Amino acid sequence: MKYFFKTKNTNSGFMVVELLIAIFIVVTSILAFSNVAQKSINVSRQSLDTSQASFLLEEGAEVVRLYRDIRWSNISGMTTGVDYYMDFDVARSTWYFTTTPNTVDKFTRRIVFESVNRDGNGNIAVAGSVDSGTRLVTVYVSWTDGGVNITKDLSFYISDIF
């Protein structure tokens, strides 16, 4: 007798709800993963840009030291407060300074030379007599990332050691 009466299946509605919940969880997981992947790519790109900028800063400082080692007048003859840019002459295999802006990939590197003052004890000071054998050099590297201008700099003193 139990075969003559059909019982109503009350679980069919729960299967649709479970399926919707499973789809929601899968879609949310995929979106979260893609968001994390995108952030990871952005951080990697920013890290690469910062590393390249650091190398360009150090290269600029090395070129200034090279110019000083060749002849101090290469450095002392630079006008203070003027933006200089470095470029490489492939034909002569040498670096040179110019006042014309140039870029390396997306980076712009500029170098500024400043006079240095010494107090009565020979220490570097804000006021005092100008030391013609020392310059303050600042190398700047700037680039644009996502519409934002980023600038890194490296400052150091260089002296006539020869």
C-alpha cells in the first residue's frame, strides 16, 4: 500500500539554494584572487621602478666621481643651481653633461651642483667662506606612475682629492 501513495519531495528547493550559495562562493573567490593578483602585479612593478631608479641614482653619482677623477675643473666649472642631465656618447664611449633634458626609458635624471661653505674651523656650514674644492651634488631621478610624479634623490659631497 505504500507504493500507491506518493510523498511530496520537500528537498528540491534546498538544492537550488545550495547551488546558488556554491556559485556565490566560487565567484567571490575568483574575484578576490584576481584582486590579489592585480595588487601583486602593481607592487612588483613599483618595486621594479624603485630598483631601476636606485641604479640610475648610483650611476649618476659614479659618473660625477669619474668626472672629478679625470679633472676637478670638470666639476668646479659646473654652474651651481643649474639642472644638468647626463647622456652617453656611444661614438666616443664617454658620458657628458648637458642642460637639455633627456630620459632613460620613463625615468628623467638630473644633477644639481651647489657651492659649499666652511666655517672658521673648516667645518661645512650654512654661512662662511665658499670652499672652491668641495661641491654638494644632488642626483634626482623622477618618473610618472599612474599619473603620480615620483622623485628619488641622492645627495653627497665631492671634493678635489688630487
